[in-house]
Amino acid sequence: MLIPRQKTPNLSLQTLDHGTFDLTTEGGERGTVICFYRGLHCPICANYLKELEKRVADFAERGVSCIAISTDGEERTRAMADKIEAKSLRFGYGLPLSVAKDWGLYVSTSRGTTSIGIEEPALFSEPGLFMVSPDQSLYYGSVQTMPFVRPHFSELVGALDFAIANDYPARGEYTGEV
């Protein structure tokens, strides 16, 4: 389990148009939003990523970079980026399932062809949304076991405004006896 205020796992992978993404050298002044999505086969992911695409500039204004990542290969990732008409959102691809598990993501098995007629991979990770501070410590995290009910990016932008204005620390950091 990832713990707020503690270092997240390393994350380095290829992106569609921006070379290698490496969390250890990512340059966001206030951090990075990492949106792990299920893959091209997921229509809910496409809608979710469209919303993130609309908010990339809002995050950038606050010193936060954004990336969407899945276990899909380059071809399926390109198809997703094209599908949502991405112009600002970076896409990383080829997330190893072992790294997905390091991030606390759930892994699912294929159920065949989805409602939009695209075959699910044999194994893929379920969604997760993280904000990682510049020192690579976890600031915010949310993971799902299913594609449904995800955090809203507009709320995350609003929470970020509050956190900046009030120097609000990451919460959930206690690991002692209870």
C-alpha cells in the first residue's frame, strides 16, 4: 500500500510523442497527476480521459503536469489518444503489470469483447489516480476495482487550489499502532 508523504515507486516508460516519462526527473513545480486507465477497450476510460484533456491547462497553471498511462502497447495507446482527440495530455504506454501492482492497482482478466467491440487484453490494470509531489512522495491517491465511479478532475483542481492556498499537507500518513 502506498503511504502519503512517502516515496512512490519509480515509474519510467515511453510516451507517444514526448520521449521517455521518468517520474524521478519529472519537472512539475508542484507535482504530477498520473491517471492510470484500463485501456482502449474501456469506453468509460475514453470519457474520463476527455475530461482530463480539458483540465491539463488548469493543472499546468498550478504547476502540475499530467500523464495518462495504461498497460496497452503503443498502437492501442495511439488509438485512444486519437479517439479522445488529445492535444495536451501526454500518454504513456506499456505499463508492466508488476509496476501496476507496485502502485496498488488492481489487475483484471479479460472478459472478451467489450460493449464497443474491442477485445480486452488477457490481463490489464484497473484505474488509479495519483498526485505525486516533486520529491516523488504521494500527495493524493485513489484506486478502483472497476471502471465506475472515479474522482472528478474539476474537484481535484479545486482541492489543489485549497491545498496551495493553505499549505495543506498530504493526509493518511499515519502508520503506527491503532
